[in-house]
Amino acid sequence: MLQTSEILYDRRGHAAWLTINRAERRNAINAGVIGGIADGLRQAVADPEVRAVVLTGAGEKAFCAGADLSGGTGTFGRDFSQPSSPFADLLRQVHGLNLPLIARVNGVCMAGGMGLMGMCDLVVAAEHAVFGLPEVKIGVFPMQVLSVLQPLLHPRDLYDLCITGEPIDAARAREIGLVNYTAPVAALDEKVEWLLGRIVDKSPTAIRRGKYALRTIANMGFEQAIAFTEGQIGLAAMTEDAREGVSAFNEKRKPVWPGR
């Protein structure tokens, strides 16, 4: 296991676990957290044995409470001489990530923490978790996290979260599509492992190419999307994983994915 002060990196089978290690600050985001997640994702991508990544927070009280506002300006008091911010660059990095990314929400998930959760593909939350976008209470708005939350939520639900700033519980978060699965905190890891088991036994090549296709067609019209995907299915069929999958099906055995 590799470790930094803000982020723990742990390989568990075919999954890489990234843990925000600031429980005393409710796992609030600072520069080290942003940089540590970015570095951890790069390490996971470079490891051919990793087929999924789990992002979580230390302890049972908080996944991530948002930006660390201690000192007055907080993480997002950025240098405007630079054309982009580190947090936005992290969201850009994850947008291009071809590994499945799972959020294990173990507690409070607020503000920028909602952005970290929203950038993930799948979410498993503890039943006691609380979600919210309270930025209007301190005179700002959840601008950057809108880029990952808007595609996930119905406008009425997103506007409610943004404009009232009031939190919702895990049951409501699942109801509006913010969360895939919930579990009692004692069974949270079991539920995450169950979900990982449904991912890591599948073709890593198919998932990699599939995430690329999903991103690419997101803003296409139907004619563009169907033209792109009819070419993609032909390319997918040419991979070693596809050949192995067909052989395993015909031979009535489990596939052994080469990942190519």
C-alpha cells in the first residue's frame, strides 16, 4: 500500500482504493487531496491488474464535506493568472478515465464532495449519509460541480439542491438518481465488494471502449451517434477480449480476459 498524508492508495485484488485521509477535517478538500486523487488515478491506470477504482473517505462520519475553508479563502480561492483550477482539472481527468470509478460514500457528502461523488460512475452510500449543496448559505454557488451533477439529475431536483442549499438523506439521494445502492454502515464494504464483483469479472477491454463510446456520443444527435457506434461495435469485435468471450461462451466456461 502506498500512502501520502492526504490520500491512501491500496490495491485490493483488481480494485484500487483511494481514501481521503483527513477524518479530523471531515475529509475536506485541499490541494493535497486534489493532487493525491489525481496521482492515485494515474497509478491505477498504469497498473494492468486494476480493473476498477473505489474513492472513499476515512472514518464513518464523512465522505467529503467540501472545500477546506479554514484560513478564510479555502481551496477554491484560486490563482486567476492560471487558465484552469486544480479541482476543474481533476474533473477533466476523470471525465477521460476509462476505468470504472465507484464512490463509497461513508458519511456526509457536501459541496465539493458532491463533485467528487458526481464524477464517479457508480455510487454506494451508507444509509446514514447526508448529501447537499449548501454553497448559497455562504454567498456562493456550486458552479464547478454542476458540470458533473447536471447530467445525472432532473432539473427540478438539481435546482432544489442548489437554490435551497438544504441537505437530503441517502434514501432521497437514491430516489432522485444520485446514488445507485445504499447499505447499513456495517455492511457498506460488503456492498461495495458485491458491486466490484459484478465489474471485475467482465471484459476490461469492453468496459474501457464502452466508457469511451458513452462519453463520445453524449452530445451527439441520433444520426451521429448511430454512425459512430456502428463503427465501434466492429472495432470491439476485433479485440482479443471479444474473441476470448465468444470462445468461452461456446465452450461453456468462464472467460479469462487478456485485457486487450
